[in-house]
Amino acid sequence: MMAMQYSVTLAADYDMEIIDRRIRDKGPAMDGFPQLGFKAFLSARHGEFGSGENLYAPFYLWDQPEGACDFICGPGFAALTGAFGRPSIRHWIVWSAQVSSDLGNARFADSEYRAIEPHAQLPDLRQQEVDLAKQEAGGKHVLARIAAFDPHDWTMVRFGLYAKAPPASGTNQIYRVGHLSRGRSA
């Protein structure tokens, strides 16, 4: 499995209804995309839930990396780059993906990026993150918990999808979910 996210930062006075409309119009095109676990079409508004910026920041969970490649090389991503330029795409190897069958009820998401300490024992850290994801996935209103890492820059991400807004921790970015697409396995 592979997780992926890019983020488009928009001006503080940007009309976010444009993003909401884009998600409504283009989101269903990802429904049933091959090798996609899910794509959460995410947005954040400046000042809401402590967000410092207006963002369009979809998050993907891929069953197979080939699905990500097909998407990035396809017409949907070309349309995004035509509208906003080519974003940097963060991607991670998944340690844990706890996904509820009620995923379609997701209305909010959060992500938290953390540095992996230089001398961290990776097997221990992995187990700690897997255990935490499983524990949090059992929480009320929690529909998905993803724990993943990037060995390029030694960072990890904790990502969640929720039926109700999660609390702001000061280290997490909270988003609204405008659409959630589920894929189909190869």
C-alpha cells in the first residue's frame, strides 16, 4: 500500500466555493478508479479549525503503486496541473491502514506530519504507530486511521477520516471532506 497527498495553497481571500464546486463536479470521476483504496477530496479554509491557509489537499490510499502512476500520468491530474500548476506530491509507505466499512460517512479529516528521529528504532516505531492507529480506529466517529512513513526524508504521517470534526491539537491540519471516492482492486 501507498499513501499520497499534495496540497495546493490558495490566497487568503480565494473564493473557496470554487474548490467546493470543483470537488462536486470532478470528484465522482475517481469513483471506481483501479487500485485506489480511497481518495478523500479535502479542503481547509483559512481560520477554520485553526487552519493558517486556504488549501485544496486530496489524500489517497493506493492498494498498488501502479494505480498512483496511472492517475498521475492521466487526464485527471493533467487537469489539476492545468488549473494550479504541478504540485509536489508527498508519498509514504503504509505501516497501517485501518479503514471502516462506513468510510462514506467521512465529513472531516486530519493529518499530522512528524519527523522520525535519527536514532529511532524503526521496528519499535512501526509497531507503536500500528498499535496507535488500531487504537484510534476504534474511537467514536473515527472512520479511518493511516500510519505511514517516507524513508527519503525520514518523516511519517498520521491521517484520519471522521464523521465529526476532530479536535485541533496544534500539530494537526483539519480538513473538510467534500467527496470520498472508493476504488476497485485490480
